[in-house]
Amino acid sequence: MGKIDCARSVREIIEQHPEVRNVFDRHGLKGCGGEQGPEETLEFFARVHQVNLDELLGELEAEIAHPSKSSQIYQETLADTIYRRFFKAGIAIVLTIGGFWGAVSLAEIALHRNFLRVELLPAIHAHAHAMIFGWVGLFVMGFAYQSFPRFKQTTLWRPGLANLSFYLMLAGIGLRALAEMLQHQVAGLVLGGVAAVAEFVAVSLFVAIILKTGKQSIVPHNPYEKFIFGALFWFWVQAIVTDVFFFTTATAVGQQQLVHRIALIDGPLRDIQLFGFASMMIAGVSQRFVPLVYGLKRPRHDHQSLIFWLMNGSLVLDVVSYLLLVSTGDPVYGVALEAAYVLMFVWAVMLVRQLGIFSTPADKDRSWKFIRASYVWLLASVAMLPFFLIYGALTHQVFAHAYMGAHRHAFTVGFISMMILGVAARVVPILAGVGSEQVSSLWGPFVLLNIGCAGRVVLQLLTDFAPHAAYSLVGFTGFIEVSALAWWGIELWHTMNLAKTHRPRLLERPVFISAP
């Protein structure tokens, strides 16, 4: 028997030697790429799954020489394909009640030249909720259900419950959107209550499934996992706070009480969602995914623990100091809030350095431009935070709505959404067993999303200084972003569908195994 060339794809090796499927499955392949596996090289598989290449080669050679009796034909399971329904639902939501509805609201704001229109609040809150639960939440859940078991070299605990969490989440998102539009009616409160239960159970199931999946693994804990578990905690917390927010606003008497309650709760809720849930999850996944997938150099000094505690500490300080500042008006709490904002910028810089985002990747891919741009937007958005209170004082505003809105848009679209686009663009072709020659470069949606996001951020800031010109243009930026998401979403949807129709090709020559 010859040696296997590690530059060959996993698909080629499995097609030539089906008996080695069990070896790959032991190291986390499972349903990646379907029956024949992905088009990625053996060397890439070993690096991403953190397997010693020489040891893997030895196992493959041993299996080929003496096939084990337990070898069996691969059969697709729910755990292998469950990510598709989450991703497709996320795309559908962002192009309807998520991003598109937000773009329509922005156009109406631009038409009336006012970001503070109270009558638009139900639509704005429904849009924001759909983006957090339906866009970010569904992609996080789908990715976690598919990837976390493979990271831990185990199987997904109770796939049936994972599937239930999907339908509960969809029901909750839809009912919450209706409840927001009917919130001052009895029907709205009832729908809001049902949505709250459905979403809380869905999030609780998700947290329990991931924790149980990790517990059944024999792989030692990795430092990145504390970010994942921290994100799960904040995801669960925000599921409670968002319902408190809904019912306090839905039961407010008069516009003054409504505005006061929004001012008190909305800020902490969004920061928990963005800095607690989304950022913590992205930080954890990035440390497990980005350096290995793109071949980035490891940092000289590992600061993962410090970054983790800075992220959590700054968030707690932010929420507490904000609530006290709004409640008492004491400027001392403004100083504490400013300290929280500075710490957020510090951990963002440290995270970028930890990942080596601005180093040269060994393996470039169409998704790399999204990943790097995402972290550029992270730095830009958190760099704005320490100047928020200063900006408000200079412009004589108690709360600088345009400034904070520009920051949040840079963070949600520039950082979070850009990261979703990048990770999905890299992972989905691998899961579908699709080669790079079968997918587009995605330069179109990349350019459009950056133009739309930059335009929105700059123009929203300019509404404080040149309102006539800024409002005339800002309404178009939302539709530019939705166009980018639609372009990307259609391509991703098509790639996922290729997994159902892909057929193995016959090898024209044998595959040999050899270490580099």
C-alpha cells in the first residue's frame, strides 16, 4: 500500500477508501460534506479539527490495511442537516420583518426628518427584536448545533429537542412582531405573553443542549469555551429582559411614561444583547475558528482570560452605571459609564491582537474579507463609545440619539452581520461538500454592505449638523444593505441546496497518503 497525500481532499480519500469514514468521524467529520465528505484537504481537516496530522495519517493507513468490523455506510441524520433550517429561516427573517422592515422604517424617518418619532416605536422594536432573535439568534443556534459537537468530537445531545427549539423560536419571533404592533391592546399583551414563553423555552433548550453536548465529550476544555458559555448566559438573561421591556412599554400610560421606561431599559437591554450575547459568542467562535481556518499566527502571549473578564466586567459596569445615572442624574455614575466604554475599547483591541486579524493569512478565502472588515467595524464602533457623553455635552443633548444610533448600527451591521456573512460563506460550502469553483467571490454584497453601513453611520451623525442633506440621503442606505443581504442570502441558500443534489464523482487515479 502507498502513502496518502495530505494535499488530497477528504472527499477523494473517502471515495477511494470508504472504510476510513469511521476514522474521520471520530475526529469530528460527521455530516460535513455529506456521504463523501468535504472538498477540503486532509491537512486542512487536521488543522481545523486540531488533530495531529502524522497520527491521523497513521490511523488512516491502519484502517485501510485492516478495516474494522464496525465500518458502516454513512447515513444522514437530523444533527447533520439541522443548521440549514436555522440559516434559511435567518435569511428569510432578515429579508422581511428584520432588515427590510428596518429599511422601510428608516425611509419613513428620513421622509419626516426625525429619528425620534414615537409612532414608529412599535415597528422599530419589532424590527430590533427580529434582528436579535431571528437573524443573530438563529444563525448562532444553527452554527452551534452543527459545529460545537464537532469541536468537542462528540454528537449533538437530543437533536429532536434542538429541532423543537427552532419551531419555538420561529413562533416566538412571529408572535412578538404582531404583539409589538398591537401592544396597547389586550390581544397584543396576550400574544406578547405567548411569544415570551415560546422564546424563553427555545433559548433555555438551546443552552441546555449545548451544555449537555459539551458535558458528554471527553475532549479537555479549551479556553475559548468560557466565551461560549458566557454568551449562553447572557443570551438567557436577555431573553428575560426583553420581555420585561415589552410589558413595561406596552403598559405605559401616556407618552411621557413610555419615553421614560424606554430610556431606562432599552440601553441596558441592547448592550446585554450586543456586548454580552453576540460579542461573547463571536469572540469565542473566532478564537476557535479564525486562526485555524485562515492559518493565522498564534500570539506571543495568550490573553483570552483577561479579554473574557474585561468583556463581562465592562458590560456589568456599563449596565449598572447607566441605570444609576438615568435614575439619579448623579454625574459620578457618568464617570463610571465612561470607564465602562473605555474598557470596551480595550478588550476589542486586545481581541483583534489575540486573533492576529491584521497579520497575513496562510489560507485566503472569499470569506476572509468579511472577517477582517468585521473586526475593523468592531474597532470603529467601540472607539465611538468613549466620546458619547462628550458628544452629548458639546451638542447640548441629554442623550445624543443620532450618535448612539450610529454606533449601534456600526456594531450590529458592520461587526455582527459582517461576521455572520463571513463565517457562513466559509462554513456552508464545506458542509455542503461544494468546491470553491462552484461558489461566487461575493464581492458584490461585500461592497454594498460596507457602503450601506458607512453611509448610514456618517449620515446619521450628520443629521445633528446638516439635517436637510443628511435626511435626504440616509433613507437609501437601508435598502442598499438589504440588497447586499439578499445577494449573499440567495447565494448561500443555493449552496445549501447543492448538498441535496451533489453526487460523488469517480476518481480517475488512486489516492496516496503521505505526510508533508
